[in-house]
Amino acid sequence: MPSKPAARRGELRADQDLDLLMVDQVYGVFWYRFLLGHAPLNDTVADSLADSLVGATRRA
């Protein structure tokens, strides 16, 4: 898993569940916004999602 070497180098938190964080968060946004029409799926949402994912994976 690519996150283990990154965690050892101190680039990611060792306790971070990246599958839960990244896969579920990305598919959640996609599912609700695109497939169900909950809200628009646009560049602003994509930027916010990327910022959220990057921020959540950084070391505390």
C-alpha cells in the first residue's frame, strides 16, 4: 500500500485509514452530487474535496 512508506517518512499520519477517507469521501461526493442530483458537481466542489483530502492526510 503506497500510504505505508509515506507514513514511515512522516508525510502521512500512520493511523490514517486512507481507504475510508479517500475512497468513501470521493464516492460520497460523486454519488450524492452527480448520481442523485443533490447539488452541483463543479470545479469549486472538486477543489474543496481535494483540499479536504490533502488536509486530512497530513500529519497532525
